[in-house]
Amino acid sequence: QVQLVESGGGLVQAGESLRLSCAASVSIVSILSMGWYRQAPGKQREMAAVITRGGSTNYEDSVKGRFTISRDNAKATMYLQMNNLKPEDTAVYYCNAMVAAGNHYWGQGTQVTVSS
């Protein structure tokens, strides 16, 4: 069982930055991949950024160049640095950990609101 706790969300103005954190209850060294997903009102949850155990990253097109995902194995924590935020980034952001193929854990989510 893996518990994930997100933090760092909030209300900011367009162009500002936020850093989200996802603290895991277990070591993340062997976790296959971790990621940030987001869900805006009335929309389906979508992948924002993913990082593999080996450090490879993948980003949704609209966040490329603005968001940076990273993981600190020593702290069992994953981060999402979000710069130049836009109103369309407004969503609940969820932390995900895939410990094995098809075996996922989710955090409770943190709200990010970007005003224009």
C-alpha cells in the first residue's frame, strides 16, 4: 500500500509560479513511474507530466517548456514546478504512482486556480 499526499496548490495570477509536492509513504526508488494528472471542471482527467524510475520524462503538449517534473528518491517526494501559469491550467492536480503494470495509487488531489 502506498499513500500519496499532495501539497502546494493555491490561487495565483496568470504568469506566476507554483511548485507542487507529492510525498509518498514508502520509498519511491523502485516505483516504475510517477506522475501528475489534472482534472478541470467538466473534463476528463489527463496526464500533465510523468517521470520514470530511470528519470525519463514526458509532458502533455500544453505544459511543455513551462512545467518541470522531478523526483527526490532520498525524500520519497515528487515535484512539479509550474511556471508561467495560465488560466487553462486551473484544475485539481493528482499525484500518481505506478508500482507495477496496472497497479496505480492516487493522492487526494490539490487545487490549482489561475486567475487572468
